[in-house]
Amino acid sequence: MAASQRRRLIAAMLLSISFGPPAFADTCVPVPQTVAPARLAALSRGFNADGWINGEVPSRELLQQLRRAGMSHVRLPVPAERVMPRFASKVQRDETLAVLDKALKQLTALGYAISVDLHPGERFNRLHKEDPDAALHEMQEAWSGLAGLMRAYPADRIFAELLNEPDIDADTWQRQAGTLAGFARKLLPANTLIVGPVNWQRADSLPRFRPLDDPDVVYAIHFYDPMVFTHQGHWDAQDPLHDIMDLPFPIDAGDPKVRAIRQDLQARGATKALGMLDTAIASARDKPGADRWLAPALEWQRQFARPIIVNEFGVLKAGAPRQSRLRWLAEVTAYARDHCWGWTHWELAQGFGLVDRSTGRPDPDVMRALLGAARPVRR
């Protein structure tokens, strides 16, 4: 077998090693094995356990059900301000780390890989914009505490995500990401790092982000396009998307339901929501579906040959038609599988969650949409 064919074969198998049958995809971009294939396979299918560190701890039974179904990875958002000296006392920081330690123990015992995600809120983001140097210091302080805990666990199962959705300009983050990665690497010499671009880590922001010098890095993007669909029925009544409900996917201008929504928005004078809907309609005419939105990340990967994970994507359940939500989720994970990218659904049991609130169990239809041909959920 030629070397190029061998590289393609390896790339196509990355997401299936130990977690499912091989999927030989011609669309997988060959990447150097600077990140161990088994680690990329561990990141292949996952969910965000948002809220765990704040006390919303999933039941062991639920975690077991998801693991048996084929989920291999849990992204664990850690509220950044709760592990930063500027924002939290030592007692508060120690309490947060103790909760994280308990979560890591439980998840590793169940066979999961875990991304420890430094996940900031408004206070840190404001500091990051106003005083980037001070914010970098706080990130380093946070990772000093997190790394001290993470070193007690197998390095091949614990990933360090430097910062969720950095809310600063691209050039500043490029410099800081390199500095922070170097700092974290000294603390975690054997762990794989995860990093993404600015602007909510959108796929079309990745082309402005250059790969770090550190080879053992996975690059993370987030995907919620078109937002007029994924965030319809928005929880904030002041948000224009609060005015949109029952919008189907794909968005087709000729669909009677889409026409009815447009007419309703016009009648109510909801001009911002109407503008967002019309933009989505126009975009869908050009190239509907995930390919339109995710193509910039694929082109970046072809240029730089680095591994990618879509570690946030989802649809707010409050407003979206159920079958359309399932269709969108299936399309995103199929795209990821076709290109040998990992994925991590946002999130577990809240507004975007994959859990059926009436049963407290994984929604079987959502799981089928996410996992495709993977193993079904066991009841």
C-alpha cells in the first residue's frame, strides 16, 4: 500500500478505533499522527455536561446509558471565574477543584475521555477585552490549579481546552493562545490540548487562526448555523429569535410553513427577525446544509493537516420542530463522520439537551440522529 493511501486509511479509521466499526471515507483529510489516533478516537462522539461543576450532576445510570450507546467523550465546562484568583477566594477555588476531581473520578471509571474546558463568563470576558495581559495572567493561574488536579489522571484520557470562545480580537488571541499553550504544556507535558478561534469559534473564523507550534493539539469549532433555526424560540424575550417558532429545516422559501412565518413576522413588524430569516433563506438557495457553513474549516484542515473537533453544536428544543431538529443533528454528525472529525453535542439535559425530560433518559430519536449507525441506547 502506498504511503498516501496508508495515511488516508489511518485518517478514516481515527474516529472508529475501539468505539465502532471502521468507516472508510474518501473525504477524510490525512493528518500527521502528532495526536495519538486513540485519543482522536476517544473524542469521536461526545456531549457537553454543562452545569455539572455548578451542581447539576448527571446520574450514574444516565452516564452509563450514554456510554453503552457509544458516547466516548464528555466535555466538562469549568466556570473560569471560579478557578481564577481575581474572581474567587482560595476556598471557592478549592471547592470548585474538589467538584471537578469527583467528576473526573466518576467519568474515568466509566471509561470516558474528558475535556476540561476553561469556560468563562461575562466578568472574565470583560477583563479580557479591557486588559488582555491581566486576563492572560488569570488564565495561567487557572491552569496552574486545574493542571495540578489533572495530573493525577491518565494523560491519554484527559484533554485540556485552553479557553472557550475567546472574546477578543483574532491577533491578540493568536499571540495569547501560543503563550498559554506553552504554559499549559509545561504543566501537562503528556496531555493533548484543545484550542479554537475567536468569534464564537465559528468555522469561518478558523482560517484566520494559525496552528500552534505545539503538535499535540486538536482544533475546536462550534456550529449553530443557521442560527435562525438553531436558536428559534430564544429564551431572551428581547432577542429577535424569540419571535420565531416552528421554523423547519432545511429552510426553503417555497415551503408553506416558511412563507407563513415570514408573513407573521411582517404583520407583527418584527423586522430584525424577518431580516435574519431572509438571510437564512438566501443562504440556503446557494448551498443548503452543513457543507455551506463548515467548508471553511475543511479548507483550513486541508491546508494545515491538523485534527478538528466540532465540540459544540445543537438546537434549542423550545421552538424547533422535532423532526427538523433531528434532521439537522443527523446532518452535522454525518458531516463530521465523513471528514473524520470528532463531535460533542451541546448539551446534556438543559435547553439544547439530548435527554428526554419526561423520562430522564437519553431521547432515543436524538441518539439515533447523532450516532447514525452506532449502537442503540439500551433501556
